[in-house]
Amino acid sequence: MSLSRLEKRFADLRAEGRGGLVTFLTAGDPDLATSLEIVKGLPAAGADVIELGMPFSDPMADGPSIQASSLRALKQGMSLRKTLDLVRSFREGNQDTPIILMGYYNPIYIYGVETFLADAKAAGVDGFIIVDLPPEHDDEFCLPALAQELHFIRLTTPTTVGERLPKVLNNTSGFLYYVSILGITGTAAAAQDVVRDAVATIKAQTDLPVAVGFGIRTAEQAARTVQVADAAVVGSAIIDKLKEYLDENNRPKPGLTQAVLDYVRTLSEGVRSARG
Amino acid sequence: METPNSYKNGPDERGHFGIFGGRYVAETLMPLVLEVEKAYKAAQADPSFQRDYDYYAKNYVGRPSPLYFAERLTRELDGAKVYFKRDELNHTGSHKANNVLGQILLARRMGKKRIIAETGAGQHGVATATFCALFNLPCVVYMGATDIARQAPNVFRMKLLGAEVISVKSGTGTLKDAMNDALRDWVANVEETFYIIGTAAGPHPYPMMVRDFQSIIGREAREQILEAEGRLPDQLVACIGGGSNAIGLFYPFLDDREVAITGVEAAGHGVDSGEHAASLTGGKPGVLHGNRTFLLQNEDGQITDAHSISAGLDYPGIGPEHSWLHSVGRVNYASATDNEALDAFQMLSKIEGIIPALEPAHALAHVCKIAPKMNKDKIILMNLCGRGDKDIFTVAEALGVKI
């Protein structure tokens, strides 16, 4: 069976002997055009996997940075349909970098699961992280997505222990996203030895790559993460960088795209030098 | 649609009422939600849990609450006899105590060391802060900034009771935003914290558990009306935000087919105005705060803001069991506007000497519409679920009075 774009990316990383960088941005923040410009620049800046947030009015599991980011995008008229447009535009110039859509279930439910999966696949989406769909609700979206050969990536957390872990691993594909701290996005990072133990526990039960996120803000932290995991996920910190370049009306100031991409580049350098 | 043998069988083991309900929460919370369910089942099977509940319900909350025949109101409306279930006489001034008592006893059984809650009007926050004081547990209440401004007396009450009140500025600063932030707190402090949800919504088992604790209202009312009238009422009426007082009154009557049941949503400036909180009348099914239910939302699935003069009804969703009862047609759902509720609020104060909360004033507005059209031998039983002391500033402002 041929590898999916996402599987190939992790296979290549393994072959290169380095960890990956997964970057998160909210689609349409601060506006559709700027957002597309940034996303187009991410592969060259060193992002190995792109996670795009689907804006939602009530992002319960996110901290202040991503909440604000989501609301900025919605205020500019962002929608799920436009998020797929953004992916389609990106794919015109890039066939190698996987894109994972991350968000909450309601906008997809309202769009219609089957229609959404077909449109997402046609646009060039590779997989999904849907925060509020635990394994108990796999029949809603996870199984239909897998049937379309799209990945369903699940979060595991420090509370995913005992019998819960195999339940979460079941039907997870592409990679596993280990949330290294209990809490919302954008808070403190976990200690490396704690993460190492957690990744080892997970790896004992699955062959899937494990990406680790929540609280990673610096190249050094990203480097320390990929010393013990397959990839580091950075989200809130990139969004905080983006926000530095917004004026009081949340309009982009000159240099925004460059600044965000430069920041991603430093993270990428950290990740690439980590196992050197 | 097929009529079920009983309307009281839900939810199923996955927490569904028909297509509604469920457990749509982040993985961090999932083990805890399952643990709450397990602990609740064990508590239900333990006679000492019910004994503790009954003890505090009787001696601390003041149950049973009276069933009162509103004679002057009945004469005024010149139609059906109107009875009130006086849950506004509970300690803390609303039906919220029934639920908080049950959940805090459960939290203690589970060995939890910290309590969090969300609140809209502040009634649930006050009830939670009260029981936390009684049981010596630290209490954090999330409350929207908008609600804090319009419910100052309850904010002060909570602080007097020793609770920390956190002002939530995200979104519109109302109940849904308070619930988002309470969920964020819970995700971060999941090991030691118990989240006391104030309405019959959220992930399973909350809608079931809150309904069970609130059903004391309907069980008492059923006995009391049989004693007073020798028969069941023709019509039940209760207001609905999330719908906990309503499900509490309705549930024990669901299989009494001769009893008509109406829930009254908040129509704000009118359902057609777009500024309302009538999820069933003006919304459609979606997924928010852990359950599938009717929600106010736009065509992209973004949750829209609710509006009601009553902070307790100002929520864009509704408990999943109500969505199901609506879809199977067992309960009829109506609505009342801000102005209708204000009129009812003033009327009841003058002719019965009872100042109702703005929430049940919506139910009363509906009673005023239907009672005159019913025969005098008919009986309406309405849940007067809260008292209005907390609302006098809001009402004064709406009437243009300075106090």
C-alpha cells in the first residue's frame, strides 16, 4: 500500500534521522490573504507538517492566544468553506507538505460530515484533529474520515492512562499528538524527562509517530522535545508572534509574514540541530 | 415517529436522548467524565447517599417546598386554577440548591478538594458558594463580565460566602463564556477539581444527574397536587434556559399522558428580532459544551449570542433531554419576551405579594396567556423556581426607575 503524504513525511524524517516541526496557525488570522501568504511560506521556513485551526466561536480547550486568534479570523468573515479554499490555494504550489485541520466538531456537523470530508479531500487536506470528538464518538466523524483515507489524529494527555490509552490509540492514524501538560493551549511546557517517559509508554503500544506539544515557545524547547519524540508542535507561540505585528484594529503591520516565518525558521533550526 | 413506551428511559449508556446528549469533550476530560458517571452510579446504589441528601434537603434547604394555590391570581386571570411550586423558598432563593447539594455530596464521596462552577444570573453560583461554605471546600465561580454588571447583589453574596468570583471577558461575557472558562479550568485541574454544572446540560452524565437531583421538585409536586385536588394537573409550566428547573418538574409527570407540559423559553426582544435565547424555537441541532442539542448558531456552525433580560436564561443552548422531548413532541415549547416577563414580574408582586425572579416571570407570562382560555375546573401547576430580590436593579432600570 502506498504511503499517504503524512506517512511519507514521517518516514522521510525517520530516514533523515531528525525530528519534525509541526506548526499551528488559525486559518484566516489576521485575514485570509495574509494567512495564505504565511502558510505558503511555511515549508521553506522549515515546517514539516502544517496544522491549520478551523476557527470556532467557542474554543473550549484553547487558551487566550488561540481564542483571540479564532475570533479575529471569524471577525474577518472566515468560515469552514474559506478554510478549505485556503488549503486548495496552498496545494496549487505544494504537493509534499501535509496539512492537518484542527478544531471543534460543530462547524463540521453543520457543514455535513460526508460533504465536508469529500470537499476537504478534494482541497488537499491530509487529516484532522477534532478536539471534542473522543473515541466514544468515533462513528460520527473518525470512521467516515478513515473510510475516505484521511487521517484522524488523536490527542493523548497525562490523564490517558491504563485502559484508556489503547482506546485512544484505536482508530488513530498518521501520528499521535501527546499533550504534555494538563490544561489549555499556550501554558507552560513539561519537563523533558516527564515527556520522555510518557512517549516511551505510548511507543510501547503503537508504531505511530508521536508529536508533543503544548507550551513550546523556544528553539531550545523544540529541540529538547524532538530529542525524546518524533516531532514538536508549536502553536500559541507562533500566534503570539503574529499578534506582535497587528495594529490596534488587528490589521497586519508591515513585516508580519516575514516575522512569523523567521520565527518558524528559528524553531526549525532548533529541531534540526537537536540530535546533531 | 414511534411513541416510546415510556419517556423516562433516557439516556442510553452513551448518554444519548435520541440523537441528543453524548460526551463531546476533550480527551483530558474524558477519563474524569467517565469517573463521575461511575461514582454517580455507585452513589445511587448506596442508601447512605440518599440519606445524606434527604437530611440536608430537609434541614438545610427547607424541603419540601410548598405547593401554593394562587387564589387572587386565579381570580384575576378568570380561568384555570393556578398553583405554584414554591422553589423560590429554598435556602439560597432558587431551585439550584437541589442540584448543588447532590453534586457536592458526590464530589465529597470522590475525594475532590476543590469546586468550580459557572453561573449566569448568579443563582447557581450562590448555591454552589453556599454549599462550599457548609462543607468547607474552596470554590471558584466563573461568571460573565456582562452578568457581573447586572447581577451585583449575587456577586457580593458569593464573595460573602467565601467564593472567588472570576470575571469572564471572552465572547459576550455571559453564561456560555463562563462555561467555556470553567471547562478550561477543569481541563487544567482535573485531578483535584469537581465541576458542579448548574443546568441539565454538558457531557453525560451531567444532564441525567442534574435531572435526577432536580426531580425532587416534580416528585413533591405530584404528591402535593394529588393531596390538594385529588388528581393530577392539566398543565405544567416552567421556564427554560438550560432547563434544569423545568426537567425537574416535568420528569416525574412525563408518563402521565393526560398532563400537558409546556416549557417557556426567553424570546428577548422577540424571536423574529434575532435577539433572543429561544434555542428550540429559533435554533437547530449542533454540538457545544459536551452535548448535542438545539443551539443558536449561524450557517457556518458558529454559536451566536443569546439575549434575554434574564441572565439565567441567556444561554444559546438547552439541555439535551429537552431537545429530545421537543423532537418526540411530548413537551410543547413556547416563549415569552422581555416585556411580557417584566409585566408578569410586576403583576405577581402586586397581587400575590411574591416577587418572582425574572426567569420564572417568563413562565408566568405564559400562564397569563393560557389560563384565561381554560375552563375553571382546569389546573395549571407552574414552577416558581426563584425569587426576584436579585433582579430588582435590572427591573428598575428597565422601568426607568432610579433606586
